[in-house]
Amino acid sequence: MDIEGYAKRALLSEEKSDEIEKRLSQRILEIKGNSISKHHANELAHAVMVESQATLKLNKDILIPIQSGITMGQFGVGSRGAGDFFAHEQIAHVIGKTTAEVDSSHLDDSGVVKASKGEYLVVTVDGMHSRLSDYPFLAGFHVARAALRDVYVMGAKPLAMLSDIHVADDGDVGKIFDHIAGITTVAQLTGIPLITGSTLRIGGDMVIGERMTGCVGAVGITQLVSARIQAEPGDLVLMTQGAGGGTISTTALYFDMHDVVDETINITFIEACEAIIDAGLLEHIHAMTDVTNGGIRGDAKEISRTAGVKLVFKEDKLRALVNPAVLTMLEMLKIDYLGVSLDALLIIAPADAADTILDVLRSKDIAADVIGQIEKGSGAQLEVDGVINDFSPRFRESAYTPIKKLVGEDEPMDFNDMCNKVERAAGEAVDKKNRIIERIGKL
């Protein structure tokens, strides 16, 4: 619970301060239980009110937050659908033009800058799955694996990882160690060390409860970058079998199908990338990505937009490359397997390289096949029993927990209006950035 946010919302509604303070003290006692006395809860509530009132009204440019009037939940930010993709495009706009070889505007898995001696430095960061807060080891394992995947698909060899973990005020310290154990399980299996990081409380004293969040970053080097923008008509699309990661684990946990979690505990994706690199096949590959952001639907949209091409997939080939236990679970729960993160490796390469790539992967007992092709045009299509279907991502990724099913996947009626407000907020952020740069430049 964000007790500062609770107090500020109540103050802005013009409730009486003493009534807010009394209610806030009760909320604090509910959450902290026997770990805090009533007297201390009263004192804490009073201190929160003092701080909240001091920052309620701001008049300095640098302190006034940019507001769109649209919430993260309304717009589906983080839900890997149309709203999320639009928000990320605006993030790239706020960042602006950079000197990087690959930056946020490319919508790739990692950023790339030139280093010395003809090498490229690849940098990425992945946030842990928010619903794995109560399962620190699982959260650490999957976020570490995700960060390494994002470096590998750029054609780079990961060199090291870093972590950042935030646990709310009432969280057990053991969560930190359990989470780090999950990360370092991947580190030791792959030989890619976790070398630094940060450990903090979420919101310091202002967030109570046990919620945990965090991220893992990774860096790597390469001499040959494989980026989505290099996909071109005539290429084939290949994919390895996917068993999912944090998303599939979350589905299994919250639908009480816990045995499926075990299917996600592997490093097959990393082994596939290592096999490709060791075989010297990177120069024959135009692009690679992991099937995560809103599933293959979301990845197809991003690739099409970045490279200016159309992707055409064969549904029967895709279906055959989903882990059987995972696919059974998803179909039983009526979850679209094409709209969730499968953590499969997607490879885009010229037709004459496809067989060699498949031979290398299969020699390592990694299931893989051609699932489609790249054509001239835009967008994506899915061939089902000989019939071509539109393959656009939904407003949110496939609803894979009971709460997500309640929220739904449909685009709001006022989505265009929301986009305009979000875009306007991004523009205001750019203006603010430029004002501060100009001000500092005059000092």
C-alpha cells in the first residue's frame, strides 16, 4: 500500500485532515498487524500527512509532473498490446535521436552502441514479472534468463549481469536471497556472472506491505549485430519450441496448475543461441527475437513496423512448437497461445540458410521449424487451414490470470482519444527536457 499516495488522494478530495489521518492509521495497523503499536501507527500517519501536505502543491517547473489524464491500467501499459506499443513509441520520441546503432526507436530487444576495435556493446534490462512477487526464486530465474535472451538475439555473447531488487517495508529479508538465488542459478548454468546490483525498499517508509519488484540487466559484445530492421522480403521465419517463462508460470500458479511451472525451468533458448553462434551462423541471419511481448502477435507487429515488411505465419507450424503441457493448459483455459509470451527463439534468415540453421538446432535436440515467411507490405497474417486471417495484436496480451480475464483484451471505445492525450504528454515531456537543457547550458 502506498500510504503517501493514499494521503494525497484524500487531501485532493478536500477531506478533513484529521479524518484522513485517523483512517490512515487504521490502514497501517491492518497491514502491519502486531509489528507496530497503535501509538506508533498514529505517529506514522501524522508524519505522512505532514510530508504529503508539504508536496501537495508545487509551482516549480522541474517539480511539476507531466500528466496525460490517462492511467497505466487504462492504456494497457505493460500489458503488451496496442496501448503498450504506442506508449513505447512515445518513449522513443521523448528520448529523441541518439548516436546508438540500435536504440529505443527500433523497438528491438536491446540497445547497441559502437565500442572499440570494431566491436559493438549490447545493453539490456528486463523487469521481473509483477505477479511473481510472492515467488522470489522463480522471479529471479525468469528475469535473468530474459535479460540474457535479449542480449543473445542481438547476436552478442553476454558478459555479465546486474540486478536491482526492491522489497516493500514489511517484506521478509529472505526474499532478497531467494531472488538472488534464482538469478545466480541461471548465472552458474550459463557461466555468465551476476557482478553488481542494488537492493532497496519500495518507496522507503511510504510503501507498506510485502510486494517485491526488480530487474536484471545484461551486457554483451559482438562484431555482427542482428536487428529487426534487417528483415527483408524473401526471408523465412524459423522458431524453436517455447515452454514459456514468467507469464506461463504466472498462469500455472494462479489457475492452480502448478506442475506446469516445471516446464518453464530450462535454458533451452540460451543453448539454441550458443549453438548458432558456435556454428558461425550469425552472418547468415538477418534478425532474431524472443517471443515475449504480447506473444508472436506482438512481435510480428514490432518487426513489421521496424523493417517495413509483412510477416505471414502458418498456424499449424506454430502450434507444433508450443510445449505440449503448456499448450494443453492454455487451451483448457481458453487463452490464445499466439498472444502470450512463449519464450521461443524467432529467427529471420534468407531461405538458403534455413536448412543449415535447423540442422544445427536439431543436432542439439532443440525442436525447431520454419513457421512463415517475410513478404513485401506491412502488418502480419496467419494462415489457418489454407485461409488467411488478420494477425494484429489485441489491446492487451492474452488474458492469462483470473484478474486479467476480468479486465479483458478489447480495445476501449475512446482509444484514439487516449492516444492523443498520451502523445500530447510525451510532447510536453520533450519540451520540459529542452527547457531544462537550455537553462543548464546558460549556467
